[in-house]
Amino acid sequence: MLVGLSIRGIVLIDKLDIEFGPGLWTLTGETGAGKSILLDALGLATGARADRALIRQNQDQASAAAEFDIHTEHIVWSVLERHGLGSGPNLILRRIQMADGRSRAFINDQPVGIATLKEVGDCLIEVHGQKDDRVLLNTALHRELLDEFGALETETRKISAAHEKMVAARKSLEQREAETESAIADLSYLRHAVEEIDHLSPVADEEAKLVDERRLLMSAEKISSALNEARRSLIDDGGSVGRLNSAIKRLEKETGEAADLLKPITSVLDRALVETQDATETVQNAMENFRFDQDRLNVLEERLFALRALARKHDITVAELSAARDQFAKELIAVDTAQDKLDALKTKLEQCRSTFMSLATVLSAKRHDAAERLDNAVTKELKRLKLDHAAFHTRIDVLGEERAGTKGLDRVKFEVSTNPGAPVGPLTQIASGGELSRFVLALKVAIARKGVATTLIFDEVDRGVGGAVADAVGERLQRLAESGQVLIVTHSPQVAARASHHLRIDKKTSAKRKAIMSVKTLNRNERQEEIARMLSAAEVTGEARAAAESLLSTSEQIKKTGISG
């Protein structure tokens, strides 16, 4: 239950503190006085969307704090515990809106995110505003409203998760089927590619070795000529070996005459002769071992060209052929095992589908049960709102599996009939604005009573009705407030007379010519005067005051006797 609201710097409000209690609270005042500002401030404190437009002119920021008194078993405490926040019984939600667009939120003076503030706020207050009528008339949201009434949130979460798993399983199967189809189409190509590479059996660094050997063979003629020339230089026609021998023999003849001079020279020449003879032998060996082999060159070139042609075919290098072969083989194995994988994915999809359909069938049954209870609850409310012959029906069409979604198999639509025997039709077909307002109110009350919120707020749900119908609306809100707290913004004197507490909103101009909103809690006499104003035209008359007194007395009598209208 809301016990206090503190507002600072919001639109027409400089500073305002209001205390609340249980029962029905009405907020009245002239049009434009600022009644909706109080609801905006409460929305700011409880996590609703807000912007800089709320900030009072020439102010740096606006703030609103709402204090609640909550029983210990309320669901909000589990929400607070999940977020690591404190316990009650009192709970204060506060929000500061900065002029630069930033916003700060607090719960029991602990900083929290706006999403957390809203989650907690949604557990505490439930607002039914003028814009809600469009929501209730939107058939796309009727299923959600039915689920809210039937407390089917757990079931809808389960089925949403089951649907997501089913969609994911179907996507995986379709992807695998596409991949398998493509692989099967390439099956002959893969096998041929593996066979081609296996036939050549390329080895690491083979291309470089083949290139080097081929280059050597192609240079065989030049190499042979060079070796022959080297051999002739060394031994033919008195070559280097012969000349060295001759030189040594000639010098040895003279060693007796000049041994000290010639002996070192002959020693050097001996060594040169040995080296030259070694060189001659090496050249001779090379000539004997190196022969131009045309057949060998043909074999080398055939393999080198075959490897390069195969590499070009696959747009890779020769060195990458082995890796390509392994990949092709891997794809072949994947094709061979594809059917097993397809069967496994089909089994998984069927399991997911079975789970989803089972949950959807259970949810559909629960929705039909909730629809019957909702129809009875709304019809009961309609009778209290002077629509004795009206009928309300929740239509549920069970769709085929192919049209199922995250919310199950059901399409939900609210239908009504305002006259006996008349066929039911959409809410939008109701011609009378007053009748539409009462249907909407009946639906709101029926749904609201199933919620967890401790405070219900109605913003001008009684518009378009008057007289006995407005009195019936007021009586219904009065009874609804007996088990909790209800706040209503109203222009109806019949509704205002039913309240346990009455707040009047006024807008005045200060000495500095600034608009200021004030809120006054009215006593019994002040309530009579305010209701008389609401009944009057330009001037409050004695007849209006008498009528106001009659409305108040009737309401007070009903509270004492407990007789329901």
C-alpha cells in the first residue's frame, strides 16, 4: 500500500508531500489543474519512462519518492532479495531525473538500475490509464491479458523456451540437410579428387627437389664440356701434371749447386703436383659418374608437370596438395556419416516438437479454464455497472501446429454483446462511449483483482458516463477498495462521493507569476463543496450542495450497512 509520495521540482510542483492510507482515494480538480502530474510523479518513482519535460522550469533536476507499507509475504520481497536489497516492512522507491537526461534510481537509499526499479514498482502499483483502453481494444494483446488473469506466466515462459528450442532444432536440421545435399552433389568430384592426388602421392618439398634435378640434367652438355676441358688442361699434351713433373726434375738436377735455394721451391712444387693429381682424379671421377640421361629428364618433367597441373586444377600450390587431399577425404567421411547426423537431428527436432506440443496443449486447456472464469468475472462486473443484459465472451481459436508461436497455439479475442439475443462481436463494435467505458472498467477490475499490486490506480475510467451509471461505477470502485487501496482521477461527482479520502488539485499563480499546483485533503464539508462544484455549471448553487450532500450520505450509509448496489 502506498503511504507517502514526496515530489520535488516536477512541472507545476515545487515541493509537495502527500500521505496516503487504505481505501478509495479520489483526485479531483478543474481540467488542467495537474491531476495527471501526480500520476506522472508516482510513475517516475516506480520506474516508468520519464524525460526532461517533467523538470520544473529553471530547475536542474526533478525527484519523486514513493513509500510503501508491504506485508511480509508479498512477492516483492523475493524480488528484492534476488537483487540483494533490504527488507521491510517499509519500502521507499526514489528517482532523480537530471536536466541533461540522466536518471538515478534508489530503493531504500541503495542505488539501483532503472530496470530493477521498474521491476519492483510493477509489483507494487498497477495503473489503468486512459491509454489502456486502446490496449484493451487491441486484439493482439488479448491473449496476454488472459494469461495475466489466469496467472499463466510460468506456463508461457516454459512454452516460449520450448518454442525457441524447437525453432533452433529445425534450423539445425535444415542447415544440415542443405549441407548434406550439397556434399552429395559433389560426391563424385570428391572421390575423383582424392584418387588423383593419391595417384601422384606428393611428398613434402618434392617440387623443389624435382626443379633442382631437372635444372641439373638440362645443363648436362655444358657441364660435360667443362669437365673435359678441365681434364685436358690437367693431363693432355703435357698439361699441368706434365709441366709440374718437368719443373721438379729440372730443379732436382741443380740442388747440389744451390740446395738451400731450390729445395723449398721443389717442396712447394711437389705439393702442387699432388694437389693437381688429386684434382685430375676428381675431374675424371666426375666425368665417369655424370652422364646425361634423357629418360631420367623425361620422368622428372612428367611428374613435375603433373603435380603443377593438379595444383592449378584446385587453385592451390603443389605444397598444399597433401592438405587438400586430407580435406577432401574429410568431406567424404562427412557425407558418409551425414545420414546418421540427419537422423539424430530429426530425432531431436521431434523431441522438441513433442515437448512444445505437450506444453501448448496443457496451456490451451488452462487458457480455456481461465477464459471461463474471466467471462464470469467480467459478466458479474457488468451487472454491477448497470449492464444487466450484456455478455462478455473470450474466444479462443486453436491454431494449427504450423501457425504456432512462442505463445502457443491459441489466438484469443474478447467479444461482447450489449443486447439480449444479439450476436457477440469485437469490443470496437460497441457504439456507445458509455457502454464501452463500462466494458473496459469491468475487464480492468476483473484483471486487476488477480494481480499482485497493492495499489490500483484508475485514470478517468468513468468518463462518458453519468447519473446512475456513474454511481454504479463509483460503487464498484468503492467495493474494490475494501480489500486494498485504489486511487482514481475523476470528473464524476458520483464517483468522488464514494471515496474514503478526497484530494483536490488546484493550480494557482504565485507572486512571481509562476504556476504552482497544490493538493489539499478535504474534510467532510470541503468534500460537499467540491462535489457541488462538480455538479454545477458556472456557479455552485444550493441545489448542487443538496445533491452533493445526498451523494455523500448515500455513500456513507452503504459503508455502514455493507449493502452493495
